[in-house]
Amino acid sequence: MKFKIFISLSLVLIFLAGALDADAQRRNRYKKRRSKNKRMSSYRGGMVGAKFRPYSYLSANVNALNYFGDLAPVNKAASTDINFTRPGMGINVGHRFTPHLAVRAGFNYGRLKGDDVTSDPNAEDSRARYVRNLHFRNDIKELHMGFEIYLMPNYGGPNMRPDINIYLLVGAAVFHHEPKALVPEFDYTTGGTEPAPQAGEWVKLRKLGTEGQLINSGSVKNSAYSPIQLAIPIGVGINLRLPGPFNAGIEFGYRYLFTDYIDDVSDRYVPFYMLEDDLTRIMSDRAAEPTAAWANVERTSVQVGSTTHPDGQTYYGSPYIGGGLDEKGAIRGNRDDNDMFFMTSLRISMILGQTRSSAKFR
């Protein structure tokens, strides 16, 4: 009898334990389902609950470069002439190592251009630039590294990437530059009757020292600028998913520079007689030239000053400095603001390694 009672109680306890365990499993499944539904309701790309798989990519881009600096049409932020937009190209390699973050490194090449002929000779805020009549071109060769911060996460790796994504770019860059200008046919600083040395050639302005970088006398104490400079790339981009391992995108970038000599213009004029090299004198002050050398158009408002210098020679140049004679150094550029340039890129990228078709939620 006692044995039967023991068996009965044991069966009851086993039944209760089984019922409690079933209820606990049901509650656990409900919690998991509710948690998954909550994640799905806030889904913004990728696969909710999937394990992130890092991946690398290779991209090529076509660039459009625009310059802003001392030779911009007017002295206003982001003032540039879109007619001077110049093409470039680049290549990048990147690695997506979190759902939100990728790191990339790459090389860009492109040309910048500026010319005072684009300034309005009749406007008060640009007349002096037109009279100055300087121009330049500069080939930029840039190595950069930066982070792409994506607004939409990619939870599941390359095969789970969203159809469209927006990212922010910030990084660091080092670049090589060498501003050049076209030599006029004649030496207009001495009246325009003598042929200019290296007439019709594009010459490197940095090596001439057009603002007295190669001399150190009296009030003129400039230092030569380096062809190697640093920059901070900042930008925003949009990525579009293409079939297979490919993406396409567009990126709008800005380069914060630590130099004001992208255009070889920053500080002050140097008196002509202090520049011993004829070519340096010609390229430092071009106000006396009747044409805009690069554009090859006649200038409508040529204003010329002339002064006899201590060397006995009469020189012709900017009317604001009396033909190139100003011991204090008249303003040639704005040294308080560095140059900058903008880069717009069309990108095509390929994910390296295998990609799979997207899996369904589970």
C-alpha cells in the first residue's frame, strides 16, 4: 500500500515538473520572439541577428576638382569658377570591420586651376584681382587614409549590405604639388620690347621664389614652401548596391589644407630690383601684360604703374605698388586664409572574396 502511494506521488511530481518545464520553455520562446520582433521593427539594413562578417573592397573613381584660394573670382567662401573644373582619377582599398565602420586608403591624382581673368573688372570686390592678372595650374598627387562612417548598419557582411547607404568620411592625407604658370611672350615689366626668357613655357613657380622666398634682405624674410603638404579630407558619400559583388557611389569631398601656396600666392609683392632673376620678376607681377596669358584674351581694363628703381631701371607693374617699388611690400594675396579644394568622385567598387545571395530572416 505504501509502495503504491509512493509511486503515485512520484508520478504526480514528475508530471508537475514536466508541466513547469514546458511552461518555462514556452515563456522563453515568447521572450525570444518578442525580442526578435522588436529588432525587426527597427531594422535599417542587413540581417537582424546575423553574425557580422568583415570584408574588404577595391574601388576606382573618376574625380572632378575645384579650387578656392587667392585666385578665386572674389574673396568669399567657396568662390570658384566651375569652368575651371578639372578631371582626376583615383584608386582605393578598404576594409569593413564593423557594421557601421570601414577604413580605407588610396591615391588620387588631379589638376587645379585658377586665373584672375575670371574676376569682374567692374566690381569693387574683384577689380584688384583682375588687375593683378595672375594664373596657375597645379597637379595634385595625394595619398590618403580615412574612415567611412555608415549611417545604416550592415549586420550580416557583404551579402547582407543595404541597397542604399550614406556615409561620412574623415581622415588624413599627404600630397605633392607644384604650381606652374605660362611665361608671356615679352618682358612687360621693362616695357614689353624684350622677349621673355622661356617664353611660352610652363615654369615651376615655387623654384622662382615669386614672393622673395629665395632672398633674405631687409624687410623681406620669407621662407620657401614645401611641395609636400598635409590635408584633412572631409566628405559625405552615397553607396548603391549593384548585382553581385559590386557597388556604385558618389562622394562629395573637401580638403582642408595647411598651406596657402597651392596657387603660389599668399603674402606680398617684392620690389623688382630685389629680384635678380628676370623670369622671377616677370612671373611675380603680371599687371602690365595686355593679355591674360593662359586664356589668351585681351584684357579690358589694363592698369599699369611705373617707377624708376634704385638700380636705375624703370619697371612697369601693378598700379597699386607703383610699378613694383614698395619697400614695405604691397599685398599680393591673403596670408590669413589657407587655400582649399573640393573633390567630387564617382566610384565603382568590388568586394573582394566570396559573396552569397541574401538569406531570409529566421
